[in-house]
Amino acid sequence: MLGPRKPYPPTELDLKVFETYVPYDHHLRKAARVINWDAFHDLLAPFYDDRLGQPSEPPVLMLQLEYLRYHYNLSDAQVIRRCQTDMAFRMFLQVNCHDQLPDSSSLCRFRSRLKTEGFQLIFDQVVAQARRHGLIKERLRLKDATHIIADIDVPTTLGLVAQIRDRLLEAARPFDRERVEGERVEIELLRQRTESQKVELRLEARVTHLKEILSWVDTLPSPEDAETNKSWQKLLDRRRIAHKILDDQEHPGSGDQVRSVTDPDARRAKHGAWFDGYLLDMIVDPDSEIITQINVLPGNGEEAADAITLIQQEEAVHGNDVEAISIDGIGFNGAVLHALEDPEGLGLDAYVPPREGGEDAMYTPRDFEETEDGKLTCPAGQTSTSSWRDNARARRAHMFSADTCRGCAMVGQCMTDPPTATAKHGRRVYRSDYHQELERARAKSQTEQYKAVRREQWKVERKLGEVMNCHGGRRARSRGQPKVFIQECMASTATNIKRMIRLLCGERCALASEN
């Protein structure tokens, strides 16, 4: 049941103590003045059921505790301990000296109640308040991403298969206890039979056993209350992970492999160095340096395409119309540029550093002209002899004959390794389906406007560093993509509030509570 707005109002004595011991320019005094915290009560009320349970702790109080956690980079228990002794914390929460603060476990239940939807609303509300102060402009958004290290120990492949096997059997116990006990006996026998074998053979045996377990788990009949039965839903979730791990073993080069049973959403990727975890992706308004939207992706997520999602989310929430976006080199993607710049879609002006294709050549695909019949003509005037579609990369490959390239006087300017006497093919050129979008991006990169926009890109990089290094965003505190999103949402919210205080406090600080 939804609790009251303010159950612990400070007494007159409390107010005098706060006035005496908390400086007027303290950060939390400014945070209390700049942000309209009372507006969050009605925002969070739909997450509580008025018909069930005892009155809850005030949602605004719980939100403020979450804010203190991330601003000061504390744990649940640490923030409660600080609130018991720190006058600035108690002043910010507006609680009196006689009432006890919530137990630290209440913060975990608060996060479970709100889930990602609730924390997304909180983030958007803070951005909306910044907009009402006139801080955020629409002329440009800066986009970038950085990595989040998952809270996992990556096991060996043998250990990973063993872990999901044990977890799968644990989840299946309520539905076929006798069969589970039999499988545990088989596990011990399997261990004894293979303990002296090579790792490859031990792994093969355990993968085979996991397939056998899944074969009967897949045939378990679902209970009548399958949708609400937590044990059944746990079994389905672990069954899904087990199938994914087996699929990874059959396709070892897939690049989207489960790294840990404890956090099956985490992925291995490279961001400077290899890591296991997630990506924090964000867009920032360069005029105010306020983060206007964020997203958390798996480590190998589509960072370039997420630019579309971020802009769409911001415009859907706030009803604004962003004019331009600046992305680093990963945004030099024809499909993404088309979606961003399409007048019938987002209609943005995209600024992206161009890059050439990965071909080892002096003449680039830009130097080849397309004929009316769809072939390519090289700078020497020769025409491609064959072509084929590469649907996976949305492009067409054009091939020149080896004889033509060998006899060409300009081959030294076209290929660093000209075709040998036995070679069957000459120069291969790829022409993207989004050739026009890529050419526009290249032409734009030569303009003064592009240079001016790119000079502002450091602002989003600094903002990412602030979230990561000052508010605990670098290492995941919990496991699973939804929980990591909640963490990064609050870390970004704390960063935004800090920026709003810097912009507003002074002559405009007194106006914050009125808006």
C-alpha cells in the first residue's frame, strides 16, 4: 500500500539543528532546492497497490536514499548508517530525530517494485525539470558509450556447463524429484569415469549429459498456474540459458556467447581492451551538459544503431525535436545514417568521422563509378566482370578480372599486391547500399560546421567519465541487464542533478522550488 508523502516531519528543534550545522551552500541544501522532489510522489504512486499490505515507506524518501547512494557512491547499508549520524543527510531527507529510518533491505524492495520502468520515469522527470528551467536546447546531441564490468567470475567452459547443469536440476526438482536424484547419481558416476581424461573429452561427456537432461526437461508438462508459478518460470529461464550454452558449444565462433550462469546477459567485447559486461550508451546536450537519455546494452550490443533508439526515446518522452547528432567513428554506418537523416523519419543532421573501407588499396571504392547497367568502372576505364550481393552487410561486391588488372598500367596505384600469373581474380570493390549517405558524411567532414561540432564531442566523453568514476558506474553492483540499467540510471540522474545545481544555484536557485 502506498505510504504517506512525509511521515517523519522534522520538529522545530530539528530545523534549528539543521540551520546551525548544515551550511547554506552545502550540496544537499542545493539539491533540495533545485529539484522538486515532491513531484515524484504522484509519479511513483502507480507502482503501489492501495488494496494490499501495510503502508509503505514514502516513495520520495526511498528515492532520496537512492540518490544519496549514488551521489556519494555508498552501499545500501552505508547510506542508512550515514543517515543516522549525518545532519546534512537528515536535513535533505527532512526526517526528525525521533523516528527510525527504513531498514537497508527496504531499498532492495523499492528497486524490485519500480523495476526499469520506474527508474526510467525518474530519470526522465529530472530531465523534464531541467527543461522547464530552460537549460536544455535542441540544436545538437552528443552520443558516446563506454564499458561496464560485470560482477562475475568467468569460469572455464567445463565449469560453465557444470554450473548450468546443476542449476537446471535444482530448478527441475519441484517437478520431477525422483528423476533429478537419478541424474545427480549419474553426475557422480560421470565424474569418476572421466576424472583421468583430457579436458576436451571431459567437456564432451558433460555436454552430452546436459543434452540428455534437457531432453526430458523439455518434455515436463507445464502446471496450470504456469504464468504465475515462480518455480516454473525459474525452470524456463534456466532451460533457456542451457539451450543457449549448448548452442554456443556447437557454434564456437558466434561471438555472442554466454560468459557466466550468474549473469547470463553479460557479453565479451572489446573497448580498448577485452572485457565481460555491458555498454552504457548516452546522449548529452552540449549547451547544458545534461544527459538527456541513456541505455544499457550487452557488451557486444549494436552501439551505432542505439543512436536511433536514444533519440526516439527522448523525443517520445519530452515531445521535442532534436536538430543534429554527433557520433564517433562507429556511427559511420550507412543504415544508421539513413535512419537518422531520413526526412520522413528522425530528420537529423548527423556528424560522423568518416572512414575508408578495409581494403588494402590506394584507389578507394569512391574512385570507381557506377554504370547504368550496375557495373563499376575503375579509374583506368576498365569495367567489372562480375558482381554478387552481400546481404549481411547491405552491399554489392564487384570483381575485376585478373587479366585486366595484370595488364593495367595503373595497377600500382590500385593494388599493393597485384594479381600473380596464376591468380583468377583481380581487384574486388564493395559498393554499399547506402553509398549516398556515406558520401554525404565524407563531404560534411570537410566543412567548418563539422569541425565546430566535433570540437564539442569531449563533453559527452567527460560526462561518461563522471558517471563511471564519481558515481560508481564502471562496475556493475548487481547481475542482469535490467538491474545494471537501474544502476546506471541512478548514476546518470545523480550526475544530472549535480550539473543542474551548478547551472541554477546562484541567482536562479531560489526559483527552483517554485517550478
